Amino acid sequence: MESTFSPKLKKTLLVTIRETAIERPRKRSQSNNLLRCYCYWALEELEEYKLIKLSVNSRGHVSAGKGRVGKHRKHPGGRGLAGGQHHHRTNMDKYHPGYFGKVGMRYFHKQQNHFWKPVVNLDKLWSLVPAEKRDEYLSGSKKDTVPVLDLLPLGYSKVLGKGRIPEVPLVVRARWFSKEAERKITEAGGVVELVA
């Protein structure tokens, strides 16, 4: 909800709040409380209010939720994951098993591109054909040509045989095909082409 306060009135409000809430924090008069309640909804858009909000909410509570004098220490358990193998060991073992230590052998000079083999199933093949072309071929209006689907530029290298494909010829190019995928494509009148 946008405020209807003019810039001049906003400034006046802010000055009043500064005087009542910041400069005289110990004097908690009834008028002070009423002023804060009355102006609360208008204060949300005043940037300075965001800075004083936390401290104002803690007024009247002697230690502001930090315990009695001297008890609000800094980082008694250490920062972050400190002590994961020492004084926080039970927590790490219970909620984060396997966080510390190693398992298995190292693989020196592992080249990830040798293991690149993203797969696509048969039932997704036709969704990779552009929509306008797909409708032409599936409706049977275009019978003189066959769509050619090169999967490498689309980010796939292997075709798996899950699902069904329509009985429409399709030329599929990829590096690898499963036996089931090859069988289903050829049965539908399509062709499988292996590319490097």
C-alpha cells in the first residue's frame, strides 16, 4: 500500500521519531508509545526506520535477549564447522555422516570428456524436431522427404530404447544406439546413422 505522506510530512515524522525513540531511549512515556503505534505503518518505507527497528523492539528488556551482564560472548563453539572432529563430533557423526575422510582410489589425469555420454530415449526424439516441421511429418502431409535428426548439436550422444515412436520414417544420427533403440527405429521405417 502506497503512503499518501508528502516528503515534508515524512521528514517531520522522522525527526519526531528520532527524538522520541533514539535520543531519549530511557523515557518510555505513554505518548512515546502512542506515537510509535500511530506511525508504524508509515515508517515501513522510511529507510532510517529499518536501522532502528531491532534496537527499538528490544527496549525495556534489560539485556535485549542476550542474557545477563557479560554473558553474550562471541563464538563460544567456534566459527562455522570448527570442531567437527572434536567438540562437535557427535553432531557431525549423527547429521553429516561421511563428511570427513576419503573412500576409494584416486584417478590421476581424469579427462571428463572421455566419459561424456548424455542419453535420450526414443519417446523424446520427436520432441527434438522443430514444432512446425514435426506437425507436417506426423500429419502425413509431407511424404516426399524424411526428417534428419542430428543429436550431437542438440547435446545428446546415445539413444536408448524406452518408449514408442510413431510409424513415420526418421533418420537419427548419434554416436551410440542401444539394440532396442536401433530395432524400433528401423521397424518404424527409419534409419540409424553412426557419427563420430
